[in-house]
Amino acid sequence: MIRTAKGGVVFRVRLTPKGGRDALEGWSGGAADGHLKARVRAAPEDGEANAALLALLARALGISRSSLSIAGGHKSRLKTIAAIGDRNALTSRLHALGKQA
């Protein structure tokens, strides 16, 4: 689910910590209604998995790590991510992530 928000977009990610590799695995349910699937090697301890997720998303979207934040679900597998930047460019890049997976 990608929604426009003040200064950027908000989308949902289902994170699998200790997943063996750092990777984005496409959209579950489609970009309009579902969530982006991600896995990271980091363990869900002391925010390590969350930090790894934000670094992975920053690389994939071509934006700085400081442009991303977890808006909800800090201790949950299903997270709401806020990205600051050009809405059209971010939306286009997020849709493309599903095609690359």
C-alpha cells in the first residue's frame, strides 16, 4: 500500500529478520493494497533489524537513509515506512521494486 503523505509517501513493509540475506522480495497483494516483503540478516535486537531495513530501502530507492523513517510497527514484523522526497519518483521506484523481485 503506497499512500501520498506530506513531503513524500508512506508504505508498508513486512520484515523477516535473520532472513539469511538482505533483500526485497516484491509486493504481496500488489503495491496498491499490500505490503513490500523484505528480509535482512540482522537479528531483531536493539533495533538492528530496523536499521538494516532502512539501509536496504535507502539503497533500493536511491535516497539517503535520513529520508526514511519507521512511522509505525517498530517492534512488529509489519512496519509503516515514511519516505521524504518527490512523491512521483518514490512511487515509481516502489512500484519498480515489485518488478525486480
